Amino acid sequence: LLAGGLLFLAWYLNFSKSGKTVAGNIGSRITGAVMDISQRGIDLIKNFEGFSPVPYHDAAGWSIGYGHYMGTKPTISNVDLAQADELLNQDKAWAVRAVQNDVTISVNQNQFDALVSLTYNIGARAFANSTLLRYLNAGDYASAAAQFDVWNKSSGAVNPSLVARRASERALFEA
């Protein structure tokens, strides 16, 4: 029995280092589970994306609901709140995974939520290649926080809505 317990412990500690689960507080994970965005983070995304029941054109193409990107042509003609929530749940999943996969140091729930909101807005590739992530993974939380302010442009011009969004995300990250 003792040998079996030790074998399990060795397996668990090895498995936890693979990022599938955690024994401690490693990366963007909390003890025993992988972090997920909280309701506060979801509300932050909803607040800044806004709800649109019909397609709207933005800098990247067409979107609907809470910023659900459809590409260069609208593929959905209208959504209600429940449908928009479902699209948001699908979309936030890739943003959550991107933060889980790319952040290699400990973050708290507020930091995780802020990072997912940023990633939801700028995309997983931009987040993965960002100076913000490089500073964060180096343990420089203050410089990482300052990098939120850099992501304030749309089509090359400073966008007041993005300035406000980044200020909220940064405040949450630093809370």
C-alpha cells in the first residue's frame, strides 16, 4: 500500500509538471485545477464588447453578439442574448486556453481575467507574441501591467474605447 501511494505521488508530481494539473501554484493554474475566467472577467468582456443582435463591421471584419468575429462576410443574421452568450462561451474558450498555455508563471484570478479579456480582444497570436507576455513570464509584473496601455489602437489610430478598456484591464491586473 505504501509503495502504491509513493508510486501514485511520483506519477502525480510528474504529471503536474506537464501542465495538465498542478501540485502547487505553477503558471496560470491554481492548486488542483487549471484556472478559468471568472464571472467578473466575463462581465468585463461583455461590457467592452457590447451586445449587438445584428452584424456590425469593425476593423477586422464582421462581428455579432459580444464581439463574435465572423470574418469578411456576416454568417449569422441576428442573435438573441442567449445565443450571444453561447457564442461568447465558445469564443472565450480559445482565449482562456491561450492564456493557460502561454503564461508560465503564477497569476492570481484578477490577473488571469485581465489577460483573457485582452486576449479575447487582440487574438491569441498577438498575445503570444506580445512584449506584455514576455515581461510577465520573466516575472516583471509591473512592466507587464504597463504593456496593457500599448494595445490602444485600431487601424493604426488610438481608439478611446480601447484606451478605456485597457485601463480597466490594467486596473484589474494590478488589483
